[in-house]
Amino acid sequence: MQLKINNIHEINNVAKQFIDQIGNKKVFAFYGTMGAGKTTFIKAVCEELGVLETITSPTFAIINEYKDGEGNSIYHFDFYRINKLEEAFDFGCEDYFYSENLCFIEWPELVESILPDNTVKVYITETENGERLVEIEHPN
């Protein structure tokens, strides 16, 4: 499935469409180049899920935890600064992945081998005219 964000003013509407598609899936791996809009899109999704806290990229913290409108935890990861898989194990990332809470993962390439089998891959790409395409690839 593909969603299209024509401009930043549409991002929350597209985030709602994304939420309508996630079903009971819990772990989402977001792929895209630097500046493609991964953090911005995750922020919009979290806002639509009722997160009231400030939503920022966990680039230095590696993980941020938010509470949705019902008090459930949402975990937001950024593995950009991880150098080796052992670093992810050191803070117990697998416990989060299998917690039954939503997990949004930026830069998942380094931890792909330990992601749950039912992880949904989300590809965000920028078109020549500045639109963003959000491609959702559900596991088989």
C-alpha cells in the first residue's frame, strides 16, 4: 500500500490513513534517506494516537517513550548512531520489540536480524517535486 503526502499540511491526514492500516501490528521499521521525513511522519502518527508529550527524534537517546491517548506506551527508536548490534542488545531492545506496544524504528538496517518476523516495513521517499511517498510493506 502506498500513501502520498503532497505537502506538510496533509501529514496528519495521511497519518490517520496509516493508523487505519496498521491493524494489530506493533513493530514498524521506517526506511528512508536522511531528511526523507521519517521523524516528521512518526511525530504525526503519534499525535494522531493521542500523544501529548513533545515528540522528538531519539537520535542521541536511541529510544524515546511516549504515552498514547489511552496511556499505552509507544517506543520510538533511532539506530542511526548505533555502531554494532551488540549496542542494541545492551539496552534490551528485544524486550521492547516483543512488548506488545507500538514500536517505531528509524534506521532499522543494523537491527533487522533481531526484528520480529511480523515487522511492517515502511519506506518513505521524496519525489522530485517534494512530495513524500509512504510505502507500507506488510510481512507475508
